[in-house]
Amino acid sequence: SDHLPVLALFETPGYRPGRNFDKPIDLAIIHEKGAMNTVERLLQTAVRKTDEGADIDTIWAGTKEVIATFLREETAERTKPTILSALEWKAARLNIRLAKQGPDERLTAELAKTHKEIA
């Protein structure tokens, strides 16, 4: 044969803690008026600083980081589990347990209490 074998070695990197830019951004936030207003204000501040003679590369790099941090924080805030969602999950789990094991006074009472808390 006129071909030489090829040997490829792959290694996975060791553990590394997450970095700020590893956190996701929910792009739907961009379409919300409040978030857009904040991003617009940040951009206007950057333009004003460059108009005043500041280094455009430095200003732009800092502005991108500030905007990304804002969007990550908004994403994190919106994806936090709420008390209501925790109660809804509890009710769903109780319903599943009742369906599997049949009627049970204690579970039924706990489910009724959970539904009251949700309402």
C-alpha cells in the first residue's frame, strides 16, 4: 500500500472552574424593551467616551464585557426557580406517587395543602 497509517491521540482537559463567559445568555432578553433600553444606554455611554477622546478599542472592549455581564445576570435572574415552580413540582410528584400507589390519605392531604399554597 502507498498509505502510511495515521495515529491520533485525543485527551480531555482536566477540570476547570467555569468562567463568566461560559454562562449562557438568553437571547430573548434582547427583544424586551427594558433590556434594550439598558443596552442602549451602555452603548451611548461608550460613544460619548470615545467622542471625548478615549481609546475606542479599550472603551469597546469594556462596554462589550459590561453588556455581556448585564445579559448574563438578567438570564440568571429569569431562570431562578421560583417558589411557585417548586410548589408545582411538589404537586406533580405527589400526583405521580398517588397514581403509582393508589389512594392514600396522607398524600391526598399533602396534595390539597400544596394546591392551597399554589393558589
